[in-house]
Amino acid sequence: MVRKVAERVFSVGAIDWDRRLFDELIPLPDGTSYNSYLLMGNDKVVLLDTVDPSKEAELFANLEELGVDRIDYVVAHHAEQDHSGALPAVLRRYPMAKVVTNAKCKEFLMDLLPELEEDQFMVIEDGSRLPLGGLTLQFVFTPWVHWPETMSSYLEEEGILFSCDFFGSHTATTDLFVRDECKVLADAKRYYAEIMMPFRLQIRKNLERLAQYEIKMIAPSHGPVYDRPGLILSAYRQWISDEVEKKAVVAYVSMHGSSSRVVDVVVDRFAEKGISVSRVNLTVADLGELAMELVDAGALVMVGPYVLAGVHPTLMHTAYLVNALRPKVKALGVILSYGWGGLGAKQISGVTGSLRPEVRMELLIKGHPKDRDVAEIKALVDSMVSVLV
């Protein structure tokens, strides 16, 4: 499906309605898209990124619909295969095209796509301009959104920022531009939570860099185009800030009810103190939803039982992922229920070292919580609340 973004700018990528998992890890409840854009200058024709290899036939069908008989440049903003996977096929069909990218991305592309040759590349620097005849691309390096080599392109005449994964959202839709703002912001928040949140500080620097450009439109590599870019720019500024909400996330596993009772006490105590709570049962939860809840949460409590001599594997898996996502929580609590011993608290601490909460609390409870345990749980919650109010 070819769609017109602006004068001489076309969307020629593909919609993947049926994909439900990304990187064999990230849930895609609404599918995704692989956005590729064609710029038709007076002198040069440029393709901005390609598509996932599974969708290259759709890319070529779109190019044929536009009657594209030559491509002079293919800009590679990011080496990951959902953007670059069809690049070898594109170069076979348009052998005179040069791959325009930065030095690090070139290195990654040659590692990931061994068909590529040195002489097929044109390496550019940060701030370089590429004249196309009536259109001019300026390259803006935006590293760590979410790989070290990622960059964006700015079309000067139209004020369009082609941001690659930056500001993206995993969703399959026929809407070229954002129409349902609430839905798109929810999709973008999930995308940020799952992919961008670990690089919050680097994103802050990139946002500062982009402030010098007059951005009239943002065209990411996943999801719809923002023709009112202030929507997503404002959301990102909030997400990457140091501010947290008066909100706690309680993530738990319970085998025989002891941990569920702990969670009841934790949730009720937070509520009594005026703290909003998201209760997440990890045995049925979409981990993307957990990540979303953590974007602006001030506190996280992980609750679960031992299995044999260690923490329940589902809770350990969650702790590992939370550590990788690096949410900005100010308080972290771990409450474990055990029967006959183990080193559970140390196991959780060992995989959450990247978190830097102001308060970190741990509590072990033998069997079903008794009155003294309930008092200790409430005291733990009160200590966490102290840094949120």
C-alpha cells in the first residue's frame, strides 16, 4: 500500500498484521509495521530503510506501483533486520544504489548481512547533508535509541524527521497519520517501556539535540506518522524525566496462597497511604503491560514463593527483565515466602544491581503471614511510601 506523506515523499513499507512476538520476547498484541519511505528529488531518488525480510515482496510491489525504475541511495538509519533485512534484495534490484549510513552502522550491517560489500556504502558524518534536487536530507546522529549506531534524517524543505525506532510504536493500522491519539500514545508508551526505557538518559540528550530543528512531522519506522509532533515529544519528555507518580507496581507469583495474602496487605497499605497501585499477576501478565506500568511508577514490590531452595523462576525472570529495563523507581521491595530455607533475597539482589532506588527493602516470611509478618509488611510499605510523598 503506497501512501503519500508529503509532496514527493511516500510511505512504501509494509504492515505486519499477524506478528505477535518481537525479538522472541516482546509481545505484539496489535501487530506492527515496517515503515520505509521514498523521497523523489529532482535529481536523486532515496529509499529510507527497507523492511523485514518477510515483507520484501510488499516493498517491491509498492515501488513498482510508483514506477520506481532507479534508486540512487538507500539510507540505513539502523542495522537491526526489521529495518535492514531486505537491503540485499533491494541492492540486487537496484545495483547502482549506495547505502548511506554512519561508520558504526556500516560495521553492524556488514556483520549482520554478509552479502553486502564495502564498495556499496557511502559513509556520512553527523550533520552531513545529502542534496536530492529540490529536497535536502540532513543526518542527525541519535545514538542509543536503542542501538549505539542509530541515527535520524531531517528533510529540510518539509520539516519531516525520519526518526527510525525513536518515537515508534508497534501497531498495525491502515492509518498513515495518528488519528486515535489515546491509542497511539498507549502503543508508544508500551514501545518506549519495552525498548527505550533503559536508555532514558541518552534519549534526554537526543531530545535536546532535536530541539534545534523545526519539526513539522515525525515519521518513525514503526507505527503511524505524527503530523502533530508535539504529542509524542511531550510524552517522551515526561517519560524520560526524573519525576515519578505516586504509584506502586506490585508484581507477584503465588503457588498456594501465602504470597497472594502478602500482596493483599501490600496493596491495601499503599491504598491507605494514598498511593495508586497496579497489581500484576506474573503467571498471566503480558510483560509489556508490566513494563508500561513501570515507566512512571515510584515504587515496585516483587512478591513470590521459593521453589526448592530458590526464588520462583517466573519472579526471577521478571527481576532480570526489570533490571534490564532500568525503571526510575525510587523504592524497591522484595517479599518472599518460604517453607524450609534458601537464599532468595540474595538471588533477587544479585540480578537487580542496575536499579538505584532511594529505598530498597527485603522481607522473608515463613509460610502463611502471621500477625507479626503483617506488621512488618506494613512497615516495609510505609518506608517505601516515605520517598513518594
